Amino acid sequence: MTGNKAQNQPADTCLAYVTIGTGIGGGVVVNGAPIHGAAHPEMGHIYPRRPQNDRNFGGICPYHGDCLEGLASGPAIFARWGANLSDLPTDHDARGIIAEYLAQLCHMIFATLSAHRVVLGGGVMQTPGLLELVRAQAARLDGDYLPGRAQHHICRPVHGDNAGAIGALLLAEKALDQALNV
């Protein structure tokens, strides 16, 4: 996180951004540089542990069926419950199920990358109360186990819906600076 960083916010040496909308995608930045291997990370295509009350839906992913994207993306939610998550009643089982899946992803990121921060964005995350449910489920999943857990944070993008555009502009600025300094 560089550029227009919020004041008094600690520097993150490992940050993951996950967008949950028409699909589920994410990326990881370590010390200001994105990481990837043979290709970009496919965070939406992991297989979450399915709770007992969510075993009947086969998922919508054309490749994996019930991967995270097939279960918790906006189209998956709509296919299963006939509405967007934010349009369902606040006590609907869907909210807890989706929060559980996203909490599993956050826990996996904290456990495997020891990330400081997981930023959750996208249309599904606009659902009132969902971020708080994800945080609570992630804390439950951790069970006071992970080292450094006090430094693990789950939050929204600082720049809200403008995060993608601002990120693209910052990357363009960085590329221009590198080109001019060659």
C-alpha cells in the first residue's frame, strides 16, 4: 500500500486483496511487490470445507463446481437463493454460510502467508454486516492458534469502489517513473 495511504496506518509487509463479486479473485503484495509464480493466484478456486447445512448445492463453477467461487460469488448466491446476499433478510442462513466460506479463505491466507491484512472488496462485500460476520468466523477458525494473530486484520478497501482504478493509476505512475529513470 503506497501512494495515498491513510495516515497512522502501519506498513503492511504482506497484504492480500480479495474481490468477491461476479467471481472471486485475489492477489498478494509482499514488501510493495505483487507475488505470483507460474501464473496469477487463483484464490477463488480453492475448496472450502462445507458445513452440514450446505451440502446440497453443487456450485456454479464450470471447472470445479463447489470451489469457493462456485459457492460464494455473487452469481452463486443468486443461483442458490434467487437474490443478492444484501437483498436477503439479515437472519437468512445464506449470510452465515457465505461468511464461513470467506472466513476460511482469510484463515488460509493468514496461515499460509502470515499476511498482516486481508482486504475484502467487491459487490458481495457491500452486504451490511457481512464483514463483521467474516471477522468473527475467522477468529473462531483461528482458535487462538496463529502466531502474530493480533497483527492479522480483515478490512474493506480504504478507497472503496475506487480501489481498482486508484491501484491501476498507481501502477501506471510507477511504470512511468521507471521509464523516465532508465
